[in-house]
Amino acid sequence: QFLWWLPRQAPLSRNHFPGAMDAGDGLTAEQLRARIEEQRALQATLTAQGEDALREIGEAEERQRLRRQLDVEETRSSHLGAVLYSRQRRRRSIDRDEAGALPSEESTFAKPKPQPTPGALAKTTTSYASNVVKRDFVWEVSGLSWLEQQLAQEGRECTSSDIFHVHPNDSDSKYVLVYSPRGASLLHADANVCDESSDWDIYKFRDFLFFDENLRGTLALVRGADSFGTNLCYRFFVRDARGDFRPWGEARRVAVPARDHVACFVGGPDLETEAKGLFGLTFEELLGSEWVVDDSITFKVEIEESVVFSHPSAVPQIRLGKADVTFEQKTPSVEVPPSTLQADLLSLLIEGRHSDVSIEAVYGEAAPATFSAHTNILSQRSDVFAAAFSHEMRESATRTLTVTDVPPPALKALLHFLYTDDFDEVQKVLREEATHAAGTDAGDAASSSAGSSSAAPISCAPEDAQQSIAQLQAVLAAAHKYGVLRLLRWAEGQLCDKLSCEMACSLLSLAHVYGATELERNCLAFMKANMANVVKRAEFAALPPEALVKFNMHCAGIEPSEEEPGRKRKRDDE
């Protein structure tokens, strides 16, 4: 029987209910004594039931403690079972001679050597890279501005990634990345807590804590505790505002020796340097840099590993090279000359042999240029040229097509690409035209300053950089006009690599006009990451309204739609 009681309240006096009779009014002394005894008996019953409930609480707590202990034991049994399975798999690999101390070529039990055929050349190869496995791992840390406060609540100075594996045949080839915003301790968990935890998400990190607790660094790679040796090559990268991974530090190749005890390998870019911080930045500087996008930072590590499956204590001598013998049958060699198709087609354009059309470039104050071309080649490579030859010829007798909106260097680069389909040829044309223009300008400057011995030397480096961008802009516009999508995308990529605070606004306007979506996306990301330097420039205020709307949408996290009403875009179905 269970009795339920409300919290006890102060008794009400007669003053609360004037004129009301008390519950005991009218009872005799004997009746009152009987009521008192009933209450005392009830109190004894309640006291006994309270003691029973307290005892049951203790029993329930003991059962709960035993359940948690059972969880820990089951987790450890599961871990030991995984270790047993790994060792059994290792034993099977040794039985099949896939690992361990393999027989040498001179062994009695070695497989018979292949027999050479007459005239064959024997070649013995000893490979030390046959067991190398490559793996890339990407880790994003979001909510970076809150990281320090959250770590303080967790009682640690760093955070860690999930566990990832590299070598598929070695259960100990497992790793985590550790990030400490202040370059502090890399102990990402408490060993005692991990050992006693019944939560697998905590217990599984116990193998990544066997290293010097005095290690300090910003980003580190930690290999699971093991006594076997291994060979590693690793390198760290950080994603920038444009989405590209930039290396932090050089690739490092290390030989981790075998040990008599289990230990972790730990490597990082600034573990051995006194100055800490990502690229030397403080945490406050990092939060405002190009490496943090939407309060998130993304790391990548590239790992190459060659696991050593033998321990020095188990074998007399470790040999890791894998020898193989092959026989090469020498056959009479016939030298095939390289292809000359590209050079032959280009010579048709340069020399004008068998040409049937003249393309004349008349652009502003630039000197006109005429190119002798071939309608069949240009019509095949560009639908726009094909239509122009059908409808826009100036005179059927002269067979001349006049182009007034493309600079001669850009038109020359376009024609060379149509004949060769080679971007190196485009760059060669642009370099030659830039060198010719620079030489002409220098000659004019020298003539104007003749007779003046105090004339200062001319430096054209900044102008050369601007001219290079202007050339690429002109090539992009020409490729857009004549529907050469491959060249347009190439010019778009080249301009993405030349983004700067000075050029971002003009390149965004160019991308908007010619539908260069990737250039537009890169410009928006660059401008957002460098907003403080970009918005105060005059070019930003001169942006067209549509481009400003796109910039505001990008800063708000809203990507502009691929197709906008009323705007023509370049067809990508070529």
C-alpha cells in the first residue's frame, strides 16, 4: 500500500472561518484519545515505509553502479575481441606468407625462379615502396570564435578530430588530428577518465595519450600507441577563403623506430619552434584572417605510410625491400617520330599558305593587324566565325572580315588557339606581344629623353603586371564573343590566380558581363575575406548595382542564382 501526502502546511485557526466548528468539537475525551492513537499508529506505519523506501533507494543505486561497471567490462571485452581478431588476421597473413619473415630468393622453400627466354635481359628490382599507402584526411572546426570558452568548460586546452585509419592491413595505423588555439598542451583527454569510461566515444581515445605531456603546438598529428616501427611522410594544409588548400610547413619524412613499450608518434609544424600559432598568427589575428570562413577553419593532412610488420625482438634481422626478377625481351626498335599536326596547322596561319580569308583587327589607336586564315578551320572551331563567314563578309572578292572590338594581340592569341588548341601557345603570343609593346614604349621614352644625361631609368614592372591582366581580360572577352568555351574557362582560371585588392572589383564587373561564374565566385569570396581593404577603394563604389547586390548576398550567406531573369548567359553545350 502506497500513501501519498501533500507538503505540510500551517494549521488554520478558527479566525480563518468565523463561526465554523472545529473537527474535534462534540467528541468525548475517550473518542479524542482514540483519534490520537490512530494518528500515532499512522505515523509509525509511515516511518517504517520511509525506512523501507530509503533502503530500496540504496539498492537501486547499487544496481545502477553495477550496470555501469558491466558496461565498462563489456566495452573492454569488445576492445579485446577486436585486438584478438586483428592478431588472428595477422596470423593468417603470416601463414599465407603475405607478411612476416618471408623466404629469400635463396631459400629452399622459395618459389621457383622464372626461366629466361633466349635473348632476354634479366632485371632484378628491389622495391622499397611496394607497401606505401597514401591517405588524405580533412577536418573542419566550426564555431571557432567559441572554441576557447568551450574548451575551458571541458577542462582541456585543445580539441581533437575523430579517429581515421591509413594502412588497411594494420589495425594500429590509426591517427587523430589535435588543434590547440593557443599552441598549448596537446593532451586532448584524461587517460584515467578514458580507462574508466563506459562511453566508447571517450574510451576509444585512450590509445592516443602515450606521449610527452609537455609537448606544445598548434596543430599535430598523433598516431595510436604501438611498439612496432613505421615510416611516415606527412604534410599539413589549411583552406583559404577561395577554397584552396595552402601548405603549412614542408613535407616531413620520418622513420619511427620500434620500441620495447607502446608509445604514440606526434608530429606538427610548430612543435619544435618557440613561436606558436597558425602561420605565426595569434588566435585573435587568425579569427580575422582569410583562413577563417563563416567562423570555421578547415585542415587537411596528407599521409604516406609504410608499416613495418616485424618487430626486432621477434626476427633476427628486418628486411623491408621486396625483390623481384623480370626478363625483358629485346625487340628491334622502330623509332616513331613525334606528331607535327599542331606545328603544321600553325604554320598555315603564320605563313598564310592556302588561306582564303583575311581577318583585319582595327581597334582604337592600336596599329591595325591582318591575319591570313582558313574559313574551313575557323568555321569548324567556332560557330560564330561560321555565321560571320556566311553573312558578314565585307566583299566577296576580297574575302575580308573586319573585327573592331577585339585588340590585335587578343585576336592573334585567339586564332593561335583555334589552330593549335594549346594554352602554351596562347601564353607565348601574349608574352611576345607584351615584350614588343614594352620595347616600343621604352624606345619612345628613350627618344624623348635624348640629350638629357640625368634621365632616370625606366621601370615597367607594375605596368607589366597590369598589362598581363588586361591581356587576359581581352582574351576572355574575345573567347566569349566567338563562343570558344575552352579558352574562356582557361582565361577565367588565369584571372582567378591574379586576384588582388586592386583588381577584385574590376574583375567582378568583367565576370558579371561575360558570365564567368567561377571568376565571379572567387571575386566575391576574396572581397568578403578582404572586405576592410576592398570597400574603401573607389572601384568598389563604381561597381554596377547588380554586382553590388551579388556581393551583399554573398556576405549574407545567400548564393546568387545561376540564371538571372533578363540576362543572357554563354551556352555551355559546345
